Amino acid sequence: MQAATETVKENPMRTVRLSKVTVHIAVGKSGEMLEKARKVLEDITGQKPCTRQAKRTLKDFGIREGEPIACLTTLRGERANVFLKRGLEAVSNSLKRSSFDENGNFAFGIKEHIEIPGTKYQPELGIFGMDIIGTLERPGFRVKRRRIRPSKIGKSHRVTQEDAVKFVAEKFGVQVKEA
């Protein structure tokens, strides 16, 4: 009798959570511009960024294979939540539905890093655009990444596009517009 009056609790393994936020600035060439972009990224995120190299040579753009052309940093935990809130404020808390993929990830771009609240313009560094990518997962996704006996995640346990849209709308107050 008592079980009938209690509300059914949601399975804690089905809750969606923010796994990581990746912040990426692509400069397109190595040297002074890349160092300035690294400094901007470090100031904004509070973490030291790593560089990424070009995968192939593009003569039209003057890029050689193996040349460092971009920098990125990965934020996890509370730092990721705080930065994502600031990043979403820069785009007026609205995202397009096309920003979400079928695996529960979403991405958006910011044209100028000074649009992020709390960021001051530094003339010696300049202005950079950036991509912010959020990755969502459920508890138990570790089995896919673990070193010993990695396993697949079942279809019903994966984060879908609908789950991701619902999570971002509830947790961060984002309006998702139809494209």
C-alpha cells in the first residue's frame, strides 16, 4: 500500500550530465598569433592550453603538415559548468537545433572572445574567435574508455539529441531554436 503512494524515483544511472567542455581557437598559422591565442585561452579558462598540428599540407593557405595551427583546452567538473554558463551568455542563451548531434554533443562558436562576460580587451593580444564544444554522458560511460576490458555502451543508454536538448534547456536555461 505504501509503495503505491510513493512517487516512482528516476533511475540515477539514466541522468544526463556534462562530461567535459572543450574550448578551441584555430589561428591557421604558427608563431606570434598562436602564442597570443594561447594567452587569451589561458586567461579565459584558467588552464594551460595545448597546441594542435595541421594534419595535411594546404599550399593555398600556406599551411604545412605538422605545423602548429591551433590551441585547445578541456574543462571538466565545476570549471566546465561555470565556463559553459559564461559561454552561453555570449550567444544570448540560445542555440540552434542543428548545433546538437545524434550522440549528445553540442557545439557553438563565438566570433569575438571579448563577448564572454568578465573578459577584458587587451590591445596587445587582439581579438580571437573560438569554438565551444560540450559533451554529455550518463553514468557508466567509463566502460567505453577504460583500459582493461573496454566495452560498448548499449543503444538505450546513449544520450540522444532529444536528451541533450532537454538537458541544456533545463540545466542552463537555453532556448533551442528550430533551424
